[in-house]
Amino acid sequence: MFFKPKPARDDFPIRRSEAEWRAALDPLAFRVLREHATERAGTSPLNREKRPGLYRCAGCGAPLFDAAAKFDSGTGWPSFTAPVQGRVGEREDNSLFMRRTEVHCADCGGHLGHVFPDGPPPTGLRYCINGAALAFEPAA
Ligand SMILES: [Zn+2]
């Protein structure tokens, strides 16, 4: 009987060295995506973005959230009820003495934010995402 080992923390389809990521990303996006920083609330222009379109990973371009799933949570971070199916991974995060669920790009492992069980319908989930981790592509 064979068991496929669970992927290691950094075993993602898109892998780059820290130096490569640092060169490819602007400083804030690097801090968020690769070092799990959180941008200051209310600072992302994407908080006010209301156009239809697609939110892509600022690291690798993977499609992560459809604008149709965006809602105004009042938290100061772009918030969504659901990701594009299969494009966002989750893992438990026990830092800061809290149990939270961290979410990341399933393709490059870039840290996006957290998901909380206090969102609106239809899912009841609130994906609280750093705008610096996203690149918005308005619908044509
Ligand atoms: Zn990515």
C-alpha cells in the first residue's frame, strides 16, 4: 500500500527563492505574501473597488477571487464570501495566541489573509484578504 506524503509547507507548483520573490514583488506585497505581514487596515485602494472583474494573486497571477464574491465588511480589508474554487489553500494558524485559519494562494503559497466564520450569505464565510496580495483585473 502506498501513501502519497502530504505536501510540505513550501511544496507548491510555483516555487521561487526568497531573493527571486523579493526582486519580483513590491516591498509591501513581499512582506505580505512571503513574510505573512498584514497591511494596515483601510490602506488598500482595493477596499473601494466595486467593478466586476477578477482578483489575481499579486505573486503569480493565479485567479483567486471573483468580484461577485466581494462584500463590504467594514474591516478595512478587501473581503470575500468565497474564493475561486480550488485556488486558495487553508491551514491552521496559532500565532498571536489566536486560533485562526490562514489562507494562501494554492499555486505559489503566497500568504493572503485569513478566513473567519462570520461572513454574510451564501457561505457565511469572510475571507479577509490583504489588498497588497491581490492584483485586480477589471472585466473587459
Ligand atoms: Zn500565487
